[in-house]
Amino acid sequence: MNYDIIHFEALGEEAIHLKEETIKAIKMGLLPENFTFFITSENLQNFLLKNENFILPKIITTKTHSIIPKDYLLGEKKSIITRSAGYDHFEDLQNIVNLASLREYCAEAVAQTAIKFVYATCGKLNEYTRKTALFERNDISSFIELGKNRIATVFGLGKIGIHIYNLLEANGLTVQAVDLREDKLKNEYGKEINFVSKEKALKNSDIIINIMNLNKFPDSKFYNVGYFSDNEFSIAKKGVVFINMSRGSIAPESILLKYYRKKIISGIGLDVFSNELAFSKFLRKEIDTEDKDLLAAKEIQEKALSLEENFYVQPHQGFNSDLAALSKAKETVKHICNWYKNNKKNFDEQLPYYN
């Protein structure tokens, strides 16, 4: 059967909400009465292996583990919605296809997850949990009390970053932001946002939260692979807490572990890892590796689970709230409705989002 759209990698509640929101859009007349859709938990390449000679529709949606076949990109311009806040996995296709991502659905959920990491790292939760086993109240470190005398910096003040900024302020911290789009964002958010240079932020921050979109193009001014490196941490304030909510390759784990050992970093919170597919295989002992970042990531993960160090990790779940799952489906279907409204030519909002 030919479908008007196929949703790949749709699991659990997200799959249920996608069906419900699509039916709702059809009833409201935002999609054709005869609109057909298919929802599968499989990624695109595995689906095609099992369904030879299957003709993909002109519009599809995926998450981050689907690979677009080259022959699909030929002929009439296709449209792809990546059901993720990030889009770096398809960014190189933006001049070939209409490409949209979900910029709103998880903003509050990821922001709240970042604050969860702030309280865990600053509160030295692992140490306090260990001491509880013997109800030890004397030999225990002082935690970092949050207040105006503490400076927190958000690197990347996009849709999620502004939510984190506001939550940090609501928690009583002095907050600042680093973003190359400072002038544009001041017009969008208001001039009260405190933008500072990268260098100033590194030197005065007690807490750093990275939420920058990954840009892998060396010629772009937004290129940020390895953005947090020896150069950055060599001037960072001693005792800084580092939290990564974006992509692992922006802040390589080997660098984070190195500067934690040097006592420059006092706590690490990670919702993301470098090369997550390889990392998951490495943890399951499906592959061996000598990659320094994968080895460092494994050490951080192990010591987080054993409560040995001030490390807190989770498998990229900052978007996984009950409200985010519903919002994700709503935003996806909204893109589809806009695509139909535009005579299947383009989305209302698609890459490039900024130049």
C-alpha cells in the first residue's frame, strides 16, 4: 500500500499520540479526508530491508537513527521532518530536501532536566547518598548553595536555552548567556538578557550548561565540534560545574574527565554522549574500542552509577516527559498540516533557521 506519510522510529506513547493527532487534524479539515499514514517503530533502513521495492512517500518523519537512502533524494524534492529538537544528523541535506525539526516540543522538559542536574551536581547528591547508608553526618563535604553570588551561564540561547535561563533565574542564580546570535536574540527575547563573551563566561561561571545546536561544518561561524577543549578549561574558574544537554561531541568526555581530575570541574551532568550508537554497543560489549572519548564516557557512567564521583548521567532522556510526548506529536502534525497548506512545497519553518 502507498501512504501519504510514514513515521519511522515511533515508540510507545509517541506513536499513540501521532495517530490521535493525525485523526484529529483530518476531522478538522487540516489534512485530506483520504489521508493515509503508517507508524512504525523501525528505523528507515531496517524497514526497507524488510520491504523490498517499497516506494517511500514524498514526506516522511524520523528520529536520529534513520539513514536516508540516496535514491530517495533523486527527482522531485522530498520533505523530511526529524522528530527531534536537534537536526545535525540531517543538516547536510537542507539544500536538497525541505527539512524541519521540532523546536518547541521538549523545551520545558529539557530545561527542567538541566535544573535537575544543577541540583544533583551542586548538591553533591552521590556523596550524600553514600553517607546515608551509615547515616554519617560529620565527614561530608559542603554542597554548593545556590544564590545571587553564583553565576550560571547558558551556552546557546535557542528555544530550550531561554527556558533554562529563566529557570536558573527563578532559582535565584545570577545568569548570563553566550551566543553568536546575540543581536538577533536581544530583539527576540528583550534587552534584559545578560549576554557575555565566551572568555568572560569561562572565567567567572560557577555553572555552565551547554545547549548549543551541533554544527559540524568547519566553514561555518557556528562550527562547534570540540568547542569545550583544553583551551577553554585552561581558563575556566576552578570548581565549575559542567552540564551538557546538547550533543556529546561539543564537550568531549575525555576533556571533561581530564579537568575533573585536575579539580577544575567539580561536577558533571550528562544527558548526551559522543557517538551514542557506538557508546551503547560498547556498554553492551558488542564492540571493543580505544577511542578516548568512549573510554572516558564509560568511566563517567560507571562512577555515576557507583556513586563514586560527582557524576550524573542518563541516556539522552531530557525530552521524555509526559507532556513532551504529546507536544512532540502535536508539533509533528502541525508541520504536516502546514506542508499541505503550502501545496506540498515546503514547511512554514524549515532549515536554515538562521544564517
